[in-house]
Amino acid sequence: MKYWDAIIIGGGMIGLSTAYYLTKKGKKVIVLEKEGLGSGSSGRCIGGIRQQFSTPCSIKLAIKSVELFSLMKEEFGFSVEFEKSGYLFLAFTEEEKEKFLKAIKLQKSFGLKVNFMGRKEVKKLIPEIEDEGIIGGAYSPEDGQAYPFYVLKGLALGISKGGEIRKRTKVVGIIQEGGRAKGAELEGGEKIYSDVVVNAAGPWAGEVGKMAGLSLPFYPERHEAFITTRCKRMSLPMIVDYRKDGCYFQQRSNGQIIGCYTPEPRVPGRRIDSTFQFLKEMSFRMARVIPALSEAQVLRQWAGAYTMTPDGSPIVDETDLEGFYVGSGMSGHGFMLGPGVGWALANKITEGTWGLDMREFSAGRSFKNSELLK
Ligand SMILES: Cc1cc2nc3c(=O)[nH]c(=O)nc-3n(C[C@H](O)[C@H](O)[C@H](O)COP(=O)(O)OP(=O)(O)OC[C@H]3O[C@@H](n4cnc5c(N)ncnc54)[C@H](O)[C@@H]3O)c2cc1C
């Protein structure tokens, strides 16, 4: 009977990162993915990477992730199109400005080069912006983006050097013995054994948690996105317009604009159908901020799920079932936080310590302190 150092459930950003950093530490891991790699949320995200958060652990985890993204080209041997193209959170009210200023104070204490810009500076940064109503924005030139499919590919190639990835392989049960995880049972009855099992099942992490007898407070929400054909290069950072009818979008290095918005009211569930309403609304909202984009042509639209938690921060923790770990509830930030989460889980599994302060992500927290920059 083959015995693995770790079983990772889920072939998305979190599962692959965890498996990758475990492989780098010389561990033999197996990734079990019920469909294809990136078929969950990770192949549906828009590739934004930021460090502007409002709580210490999230900021530090994001800084670690950026450090790891910047090493990928060298580690993978090809570019993942990681670039520091910036993030700009627009403020339309004094209340928003105050919220950003408070977060900036904390972010700066961790060494981030983030600043609040006035309206004129915003216009100078992005001459194409319609600045009416904007009172300023929180700008970090060191945030940016990467291409999710290249990142997933690099992680998967790295894992295959020491471990195994099994696609179209669904986990239906967690093998347990005397209060500890011992492996995973697959659809069809096959059993795979390890003393370490990681639940990185994204929007399905609640169901996988139940297999281990755990009740985890995850709930999926549908989010839609689109990408345009190549547009004139404007060097747009990720522009985040937090108004109720706002949106967020950025320009990729090849000129394409990629973006989405958070629907109000929220749309619960894991449906991945696209709507005409999104296509129409998103085009309008984006062109309201950058009028030149009213000429943009949409190439493709899609939808995917955010796995939410009650406070908008992930759960990355060990659990009451010994040897069973969870890394999910990324609340819309799992691509950008993925490398840091995988790295920290790999540390915890192999050395017993996270390597970072992960207390904000514990499964047993109160969930009362909400992340302000969701
Ligand atoms: C439209 C959109 C835009 C986004 N934009 C961004 C962004 O700009 N930046 C950012 O950081 N994040 C973004 N996100 C969020 C990001 O995509 C997620 O947080 C991240 O992909 C979560 O990764 P994951 O590995 O936890 O989940 P997933 O990628 O969903 O991976 C989980 C995997 O587990 C598999 N699985 C589930 N159950 C089982 C089982 N029983 N057996 C075997 N396999 C199983 C699934 O098939 C799936 O592939 C966006 C999301 C959406 C939908």
C-alpha cells in the first residue's frame, strides 16, 4: 500500500500551492481533483494581486505572496506575467477616504509603499479617468497581477517532479481512526492513505469538511467577469470602484481589459452561468470610469464562485480532526493570497509552525472583525 506524506483535496490555487511548497520541502504529495486543474474558482479569477488589506495578518500574508509570485519566473523557468501594475481604490466619499487612510496607516507600518492621492494626482496617474465625483484614491504601485493559468501550470509542473496529480478524481470520504485523519476515499471505492489531509476544495470545502465531521462556515457566492479584446495601452492599474454600482478592472500587459463587479444583492451559490445583465452593466460601469472603454469589445464572459466566510477572511488552520487541515474561504482573494497560504500550510505540516502569524485565519475565531477592503 502506497503511503503519501500528504493528500491535497482540490486542484485550484490553494491546493496546488500547498502541494508545490510541500514538494519543495521534499514531501511526496498527491493532489486529488474532481474535474480539471483550475476548473473551480482559480481558472475563473481575474488575476489581481494586492497587498492593501485592513488587518495585520492579511497584509503580511499578501506581502509574503507577492514575494513568492516574484520568484515564480525563476522557479518555473517561464513567466507567469507577474507585474507590479498597481491597485487604485477610488474614494467617492469622505467616509471612504477615512477608511482608506486608516488602512494605509497600518499598511505603511508593514513597509508598503501605499499613499492616498488627491483627485488631481489620480488624474495625473490615469489621464483617461473621468474624475468627476472622485475625491482621491488609495494607490499602491507594488500591487499588480499575474496570469492565473500560467501560475497553475507552473505549480502543477513543480508538483509533478515529486508527487502526483490525479484529475477527474472525486473524494467522497475522509478515512479516520482514533480521532485522526488517515486518508481519503474516492468515488468508486478506492482508498488513498496519509496522516495529512488538506481540504483545499474551494467552494466545496464545506462539503469536504462535513466528510471529516466538521462544520465550517463557508458559503459560495456567484461572481461574473469579462475580458475584452486588446485595447489601446493605457497602463491602467486595477481600478477598484467600491460604489454600490461600481466595478473593478485592470489592463493586462497585452492590452486586454479584464474585470468584474460584486452584485448587489449578492448571488448565493456556485452557478457558473453568465448573464446579459452583467455584460450590459459591466460595460456601462467600466466606461463610466474610463470613457474611452465605451469602444472596447468584449471577447468572453464567464462566472465563478467566491468562497465566503462571515468576516471576509480565509480559514487556514488545523482542525479538531488531527492531521486534517483546511485552506479555504478565500472570499475573493485566493489567487493573490494563494502562494502565501500554500507556503504557510506547508510549513505547518512539516515543521509545526506557520512561519507567519496566521491567528486571524483560525477556524475558531469570532468572525466579528470584518475585512474592510473586501
Ligand atoms: C470572477 C472572479 C474573479 C476573481 N478575481 C480574483 C482576483 O483578481 N484575485 C484573487 O486573488 N482572487 C480572485 N478571485 C477569487 C479566486 O478565484 C479564489 O479565491 C481562488 O481561486 C480560490 O482557490 P481555491 O483553490 O480555494 O478554490 P478552487 O480554485 O475552486 O479549487 C478547489 C478545487 O477543489 C476541487 N474539489 C472540490 N471538491 C472536491 C472533491 N470532493 N474531490 C476532489 N476535488 C474537489 C474543485 O473541483 C476545484 O477545482 C476571483 C473569483 C472569481 C469567481
